[in-house]
Amino acid sequence: MDTIDTKWIHGERFNVTYRITAADNKIAQQIAENICIEQTVEVPRSLIPAAPIGNWIIGNIEQFTQQATDTYQAIISYPVELAAGELPQLLNIILGNSSLIPSIRVDNVTLPPKLVAQFKGPRFGVAGWRKLLEAKSRPLLATAIKPVGLSIKSLVRLAYEMTLGGMDIIKDDHGLTNQPFGLYAERVTQVCAAVKRANMDTGGNTLYLPNITGPIEQLWERAKLAKQEGAGGLLVAPGLLGFDTMRALADDDTLALPIMAHPTFVGAFVANPSHGISHGILFGLLARLAGADATIFTNYGGRFAFSIEDCVSIATSCLEPITGLKTILPVPAGGMTFERIPNLHQTYGLDVIYLIGGALVEHSPDLVANCRFFRELVQQQVAQ
Amino acid sequence: MDTIDTKWIHGERFNVTYRITAADNKIAQQIAENICIEQTVEVPRSLIPAAPIGNWIIGNIEQFTQQATDTYQAIISYPVELAAGELPQLLNIILGNSSLIPSIRVDNVTLPPKLVAQFKGPRFGVAGWRKLLEAKSRPLLATAIKPVGLSIKSLVRLAYEMTLGGMDIIKDDHGLTNQPFGLYAERVTQVCAAVKRANMDTGGNTLYLPNITGPIEQLWERAKLAKQEGAGGLLVAPGLLGFDTMRALADDDTLALPIMAHPTFVGAFVANPSHGISHGILFGLLARLAGADATIFTNYGGRFAFSIEDCVSIATSCLEPITGLKTILPVPAGGMTFERIPNLHQTYGLDVIYLIGGALVEHSPDLVANCRFFRELVQQQVAQ
């Protein structure tokens, strides 16, 4: 059997850090060696030709250490060329078939500049949001229009009042799609117009982000309608559409709108510390590489299961400098309340989008006043 | 706040069976009630208007039972209209945000004919494969060309010999994409030609399924090239591309090729019995609804973690009659060997595709003979 020409071998590799749960060192070593094969050539060892497959294409264990009882860490490298400059194939190498093995978790991913340069990443990033919103150095304030089942008129009214109240970002609830009783085109056209009107009243820059998540044949149509009607960005669920679809939306120069990633349907990756992908990598680095300008995740202490350490790791992965890849804003959400703002400010600092939905509406019957209260509360924290 | 007009309420609902892990009945009940809200309106209970949102749109607990210590089962129904006839939104309702809660697992999904009718489902299904392959009632035999790093010439030769040997289906390894050292167009064009040549020699009908999984902008281009060059089907990874993208490929009348779904990157959903989605629903019903004609999963007793019960539940979900949705073929794979065929025949019977990769090449230096041996082995089982 002929292998590929060795002229293709350049030697640059990217590293994936795996957490391996195993009863002893020998078993963990064996799992690490299996990952090297499973994520690349996927044939029995006896069938792997020596070079360049056996010494370049297959994964290489760069470091192997015991971390705790039953927990080991293997840093495995892969050649940059194997990813073919394609996000699906990069994800395939990082976790792919090993996602089917409950004792393997991706704890970290380190990409060399050559690989990062193959992806455009976020179009706007932290600086882009700040420019659009004329908000130099403060937390941004976001909320959502919901629940599904309200008339479009009511959703429009909510968006109008939220804009008057000075919210930076208003997103659709991710359950609003194109239901027969609430058609996408009708909702988005009317909400865009209302937000525009209210922005003119206030002189503000509120951005409305419709949820474009829908059938792939209609996705670009929905995004284009949003663009045409003056939407300020797009809400996209990579768990439902695939990370690469979000990447393509971000890369599309005819859209050129900031993207907020929604975490629906990706939770299984982070639900168990012994498998899947770490919170920071999934909601931080991978969302960033896939073009998200902001990434929603479920905040600690709310109605979900993330710990404060999980949340900080996400914020860190969003904001860590990486050459060629813009930093993005973490968006803690999910049962957030006003009382928690001081604590959250300690945790997240200035580079964050606070997403408060239900509590903003529940606070008092005057939604405009509630929004202003939210804004002042955050300003007080910043001023302290 | 106005809600939608009650004229939209038709009353048909679909059921999702959740497995809830909780310390006691009261906590489990609370989790079930939270699912009803989380998967639909996602606002605090105080903000849910009575009708039609509070009595129709939000999830309804149809049945709640304790299954074992710490394990409860809630069957929750949702209105068909909430899914908007869209696969991403249907998945969003079924698991969506609840994927972020480690104690919730989707054990079953029951869809009424009205909802099923909104999806075309598999174009070929079991009967379609059998017609294409002129194989009325026997297990089908599949293998893969690999490893990545072989020259295209070598991959072509493998495919040629596998066709001579009488394999029904030859797929690309899912790690073969469009690497600079093995371009998609070059590989697919040459392999298609070789398989065609060998089919003419043997009078057989071997189908070659290239792996089209790649960047979304190039996906249809790759699929069309495959079609044009005479490929017999497409290998698609819904975990990397999204289930809806696979659905769109299946629905495309200009392609009209059978689709084999690959399980890479979806393993996190099934890795833990207390969260995610059950094996049968993920690899069976959802793959089927998303247009797969065959669904690869990792077989019991191989190098992966699925139990025989998991595998049987997948086969059952593939083959269970559902009005308006063709049955599809389960494809056990992952470290399969010849010795296991008698046992596998007991488990899977006639409606199955056996996918044997490495072991087929390893068996002896004569690949054509190995394929014939594989075929005879299966025929012996069927004849018994």
C-alpha cells in the first residue's frame, strides 16, 4: 500500500488535553494510546504503515500524567493538515468517535496560529459589540422577548418598552421560530420596526437579535430578512444547527451581523465531568472558533447545574488572548435575578453580557422602569 | 398582554418520556414540572398567562411514576404546532435546555401521524437498500476504505478489491474529508470509477458512499459531485453537521441518494444513563426522522461501551413500524470481527448492515478472498 508523499509533512501540530478516568495507570495509558488511533486512522495497530502515517498522522502522546485517584491526563497532538482547515473535521479529531467512550473528556485544546488562521472566527467580538453599542467599558445588558404564545403585537410591545428602558440587546426567546401562530417574517419585521422607533425616541442603540435557528434551507433566508429589516444581530443555536453552520453564518460578508450563540441541546457534552468537553472549551474556545461574538451559558446559582468554576472557565476561554481570534463576551443566563448583580460583578467584571429574562418582567408592572432599574444597578457596581 | 388566538389550538400533542434521577418523589415531581416550562415558555410560573399558553403551549405531565430508587419517569406532552414542522425546533422541545440538567434523560419520544407527516423521513429505508442491492432478505455487508494517509491510488485499489469481493457497501472512513494530501474530488472521482469498473466485472451492485461531511458551504457541492460520479450513497455525520442538515440532504430531490449516518461527536448524549438521550431514540428514531437510511452505532463487545440491550434498542427503533416513516437499517460497527458473526446474527437477524473495517483487511493478505469469506460466513448463518 502506498502512502501519501512525505512532502505534505510540515510538522506543525495542535494539542488536545484529555481527562481519562481509569482504575489504574496501565489502563489509562492504553486508553490514551487508543485515542491516538481512534481519532485519526481508526484501524488496528497492525495495519498502520510506519511513515508518514505511523509517525505523523496518528495522534502522539506528548505528555501523560496522573492527576488524582482514577484520573489521568494525556496531552495528544495531531497534525494541523489532518483538520483540512474544516471545522467539522477539527471537531471530529478533537472528540469524534471518542465521544462514544464514557471515560474520555476533552479538558483543553491548544491551536497553533497556523491552524487558527484557517478560521475567520468572530466578526465583531468584544470590541465590535462595544463599538455598535457605544459602550466602552461596562457590562452589557440583555433580555429576551417571550413567552412563545404571546401575540406578535405583545412581543413587539415588550421589545419596544425594553428598548425605551435602555437594554443593549433584546433577543428572541430560542423557542420562537416560525410557528403557524407566530410567523418569523411577521415577528421579525414588526419587532425590528418597533426597536428602530424606540431607538429614535431615546437616541439609543439597542440591538434586536432574532432567533434564526430553523431548517437549513430557510436559514439564510431568515438571516437575510433580519439583515434587511435592520436587526442588530442573530441568535443561533449551534447545538441544533451544528457549529459549522454558525461559522458559515458568521463568515457571510452579506450578513455581517454579530452572533450570539445559544446553549440549547449541547448540555450533554458538559453534564458529566468524566466525558464530553469541558465548559470552557465548549462554550468558550469552540464557540469562538465557530464565529460566535457572544456565548450564552447557564449561570451558577440559577436553575441550572454549572458551578462558579465552570462559569469562570467559560469567561476565561472567551477572553483569553489568542492571535488571530477575537475575544468574545460571555453571557451568563438562566434564572438570573437583580439581587445577584453585585456578586456577578465580582465574578465577571466588565466584559460580560448579563441576560435577564423573566426577573426583568416580574420586578414590577412597569417594564420600562424595570429596565432602567437594571441598568442603574449595573452602573452602580461599575462605579464602586 | 395579548396571547395568540385560540383558533390555533387543535389539541394534538406529542409525548416525550423523561427519566428523572432524584432523591425523592417531591424533587422528581418538581423537576418534571420545571421541564414543562423549560422546554416551552421558559418564564417564571407567575408570568404564564392562563390560556392558551398555560393550558396548551406549556408541557403537560401525562403520567408520572417511580421506576426504581432515585429514578422516576415523567411522560410530558407538547402541542404539535409548537414544533412548527421544523426538526431543529422539535429537538429543541424534546431536550433543548434540559440537556443542561444532568438528572434528565429522554427515554422515549412518541410522535402522532400529524407530526410525522411534516417530515419526509428516509428516502430509501430498508426496502430501498434491498432494491438497490438486489438483496431481498439477508444482512448487508459493508466496509470502509482507510486509513487516512494512504495515497488515493491505494484507497482506490482497496475499493476495487472490496467490490470484486462482493461487499454491498463501501464507505469512506469518516476521517477522510478534503485534506490537502487527499482531496475529496480526486478521491471520490477515482473511487467511483473503480467501483463501477469492478461492478461491471462482477455484475454486482456495490455502492460506494463517500464521506461528504465538510464545511456547510461546500456540502452540497460535494454531494453533487458524488451523485455526478455515480456514488451509491452518502456518508453523513449529523453530530458534526446537525441533524437538520442531514434531513435537508435526504430531502433534496436532485441528490436522491441513500444516506448512512455516522455517530461521530454524538456520543456524549448517550454516555450516561441519567442524562442525554436513550440509544434507541438518538440512533434510531431521530436518525430516521432526520432522513438517514442506515445508522451506524458502536456494537456491543467491541472497543466501545454500548451494551447488547442498547444495541437491540437501536435496532428496534430503526425497524419499528411508524406510519409515514420508512424503516431503516441498523449498522453495528467498531472493532467487529468475523468470529462474532454467529452471535450477531442471533441478535440482529436479517435486517442489519454489518460494517467490518480493520478485521476484513487483517484477515489475510488477499482482500478479495477476505470479502468473499465474510460474505460466505454471513450466508451460512442465514442458511442455518
